[in-house]
Amino acid sequence: MPLTPCCQLCSTSENLLRCSKCKVARYCSRNHQLSDWPQHRSACKAINTCQARLDHQEQELRNQPDGDMFEPANVFEEHVGHFWGLYHTRPYMRARYALVEAILKIRTYDAVVAALGHVMDCLRLCRSDNMGVRDFVPALLLRLGRDQECYDFVKWYATTGNESDYDWGDMDEPFLDIKDADVLESPQYLCGKYTQLGQPVSTTLMKIRLLLAARAGAQEWDGLRSSQIFNQLEGEAIQNGTGDNAREPLEVIEVLLKSHVTMLHQAVVNSNKYFWPALISPERHLDARPEYYSSGSEAEMQLVLQRHHDAWRESPGALEVIKAIIDKREF
């Protein structure tokens, strides 16, 4: 289920107060805030520390005197899109990355919204994304129930963003301009040898969520409404009637989505054999801090798992589908 604003202690959603320090935790009363403080203290203080460092680095950049070609002034006004390529912006970008990691230690709606805002602004400031902050985005969108935006984001990076002649330094190039891509189209383009692991992982979850919605008869789910394939199937069902031999659009879509999930599951296996077992039993991997990784390595799995674990955990029924596939059971 998508995250929604609620009290950290009792999950009520009415008359909420926001923590004045970290601003990403809410409580229904002062008493509940005080009761939760022993558990909340460490993460709250970490966010404040990281925010102070970021504020300091931002002020340093804004106070930059007349610069030169290597360290120009007015970077926020005149060099958007090119951060990191300018060496004196790197401490700021690192500080913002650290703040995102600190915020995500708190598993709330406000934390995810705040982290997503920081990450998307990092992509605005540094389109070439040298730090890899784009890897956070799909799972954050899924946690907020923004599945269509997740799919659009993944598809852009897997298609336009993967073109060899795309000029990351040209701010006039189209950027993240895919909107309302068909969520029922084949994911074959995500199953290649050089696909980034996070792309099929997040798309598998999105397709599973769509499968479970279709199985529940949720015709009104936004992803179905916007799908050309669904509209085509629905039109064919109306044209062909609803006799005993007619197949309802959702029945056809369930079969289609099961084939997509199976395809994506295998693509992840081919890309990194460690991922699915670790998703089912993640404990020792969630706090790992690999210094570097290579494609197909355990370290790569740990980084991708840490980005996506909460989105899977917060999606009822999704892990059961993966367990069934691993155990070769019907799902």
C-alpha cells in the first residue's frame, strides 16, 4: 500500500503534528511524540546534522567570490545541469546525497517525499548524475503509489538515456520526457545484458502490483486506464460480446502480466544471481557499505536491495509472488 501521512506511534491520520527538528515524522499528540523520542532521537539528530552540513556547503557556493573557468561563481543561477563537473560543487552534492540517506532511515510518507525532492533536484543540478542518485527514484515513486511515473522514469533511462549519442551536457536535449508509457507493453527491452539491475527490479514490482490489482478486478487503476493494450482488449471484449467463451480484459491481462513478471524475474537472475534470495532474506545486506561493486557482484546486489527493499516490503503480496516463482509454484 502507498505510504500516507500518519502518526509514528499509532498510525492515526488525523490532527497530526510534525517533528520540528527533522520535519519528516508526524504524531497525533505531544504524548506520542515524547513516547517515540527514544526511538526517533538518533535518526532525527542525523538528519539535522546532515542538513546543517548541506546548508553550510550551499552558503559556501553562494558566497563564492568572482570565480574563474574552473570554479565559477553563481553556480545555482548559471550552471544548473553541470554540477559535479565543477569541482567546487562536489562537497555540496555529497552533502545532499548524505542527507537523502539520513532521511530514508525514517520510514514515513514525509521522509520519502523529502528524499524524492532532493534526488530529483540533484538530477536537475547534475543531469549526468555522477553519483547515481537516479537509482533511488523508482522505489521512492512506488512507495508513494506513483507507479506510472516510476515506469516512465525507468523507461526513459533504459531508452533515451541509454542512447550512445545522447549529450548529457546539452540542457536543450529532452530529459525525462516520457509520459504515460504503456505499462502493459513487453518489458523485453529491460532484459538485455547491459541493463542496470535496478531497472528490471523496480519494473518487476510495478508489474506484480499491477497483476495483483488486475486479479482483484481493479479496472479503475490508473495504470490500466492509461494502457492502450487494456483499452484495445476492452474494446474487443465489447465487440465480441460476453458469452461463455469470451475472455474478460482483466483475465487476458493477468496472463500477460504473469508472462512479464516471469520474464523480468529471469532477467534479474541473469543480471545478478544474488538479488532474489537476498530480497527474501535481506537481514545481513541492509547495512552493508560496499566501497565498490562490479556487475553481477554481491556488492551490486546490496546497493540495489537497499534502494528497493522498503518498496517491496510495503507492497502486500509482492514477496509472495517472488517466493512462488523461486519455488516453482503457480502464482
